[in-house]
Amino acid sequence: MHPGMHPIDDDLVGRLIAARFPEWAELPVRRWPSGGTVNAMYRLGDDMVVRLPLVRGGAKDVAKEQNWLPRLASRLPTAIPEVLGAGQPAEGYPWPWSVYRWLAGEHPQPGALSEPVLLAKDLAEFVAAMRNITLPGQERAHRGGPLALLDSSTKAAIEHLREIPEEDVDCDAVAAAWENALRAPGWDGPPVWLHGDLMPGNLLVNGGRLSAVIDFGCLGVGDPAGDLFPAWNLLPAEARLVFREALGVDDATWIRGRGRALSQALIALPYYRTTNSAMTDNARHVIRAVLQEG
């Protein structure tokens, strides 16, 4: 998916575990299929999972999670990853890594939600709890700044999509939607805490309800629009309205959130179209949802 990816396999993970955590050396290791783009996931026995960065850029997220997840867990209404072990570079693997307690559940799929309205309420409760955190010391979230910072990369992605007619994206319509988002008033309140990457692949559901939120690598503070992604990448129109009303989102923040979701989808679609079907399928879903909402 990316240049500079480090090769990772079961044998390497087994050696890393044996060297760093000999008490777990006899547990079976097996690759866990994931649509993630930054980390590889390996089950360790029945109760743990090993998460290893695939690229150098993911290494800084390991320390961030190890530092913040224990401090956030008691402040959130939904289960989040519990760090059980901090791994170090070894065996030819160059970056830090983590062992977490395994969280059961399934990733929700757009168009196949059994309890979309209840899920929307659960997501709103989680986002509201994030916003209400008052812990000091966090940096700006990866997706917490002004939309204008995304302008050049979003427009470049639109032009790239014009050259891929088989994607059948209405590039004039998405360009107009993006310009509309840029015109929305910016956030002038204090920065709030954000998960920053509320994609379906970072959510777990059980019985249709939100059971856990994972992957806090984009954690930080910033514009609350940065945690509105599920409105377009997951929820149908009725549940989207429930999500918005539960959070009390004003028009400008909603438009910025929609623009940010659109930007992410437009950039992801040409980048991952031959390497990550989970990302591109969701990108297509987001583009359709944004254009249908208008």
C-alpha cells in the first residue's frame, strides 16, 4: 500500500514476542485480516492482539496510544484498547509495537446495520464524551485543523479522479461540494478532544450496538468537525440526523465535517484503489452519501 513498508510475518512476530515477553512465547500467533493502512494485526493466543506499524510514520502513534489510552479508558462510555505490553525494535524490526487485550466484535458495514438509530446514539455518546475530556498536554489532532490545509491535496485528488473514468465520480459535483465546505465559517471555540479516525474499521459492534472503538493513532485536539465522519461513512440518512441532533451540531460544523469526510474519501479512492478494497469501497460510499445529502 505504501512505499517503505516493512515486511512482517508470523515468524517475525513470534520472535519479537519470545524475546520481549517470554511468558507468552508458547502462544500461537496468526495474522488477523484487517483493512487498516498503517498497522499489521496479529492474534496472540485467544485473548491478545499484537499491533505493529507497517511504515515509519505509524511508529509515533504507538507511543501516543501507550501514553493516552490508560488515561482515557475510565472517561469514555465505550471500551477502548487496553495496552498489555510495550514492544521495542528487535529481530530486524525497526519500530516500537504494542500488545493489547483482544476486543471482540464485528466492524459495522454501511447499508447492513441492524440498529442504525441506536448505533448513531452510541456514536454520539462516545464523541460527546471525547469532547468533554479536559486532560491537558495533547497536541493538535491529525484531522483537527482548518479545512484549508486540505485544499491542495483534495483538488489534486479530484483531478486524478478525472483521469480514472471507470470510477464514475462526478468530479464537477464533488469539486462544488468541496468549495462549499471551504466557505463554511471555521471553528472559533476552544479545541476539543478527538478520536480523529472514526472509520467503520475502527469501530466494533455487538448486536448492532457500539461495543468498542479502536485505533487512537490520530488522537488529539481540534475542530469538533473532525469526529463527524460516521455521519457519512457509515450511517444512513435517518440515523445521520439522529447523530447530528444528539451532538447538537451547528450548520457550519456540519458542513466542515461533511467536507472533511469528502476530502478523505477523494484522497483515499485513487491512492488505495488497487491495494485496499475496504478503503476504496468506503470512499465510494462517502462520495455518494455526501452528494446525495447536497
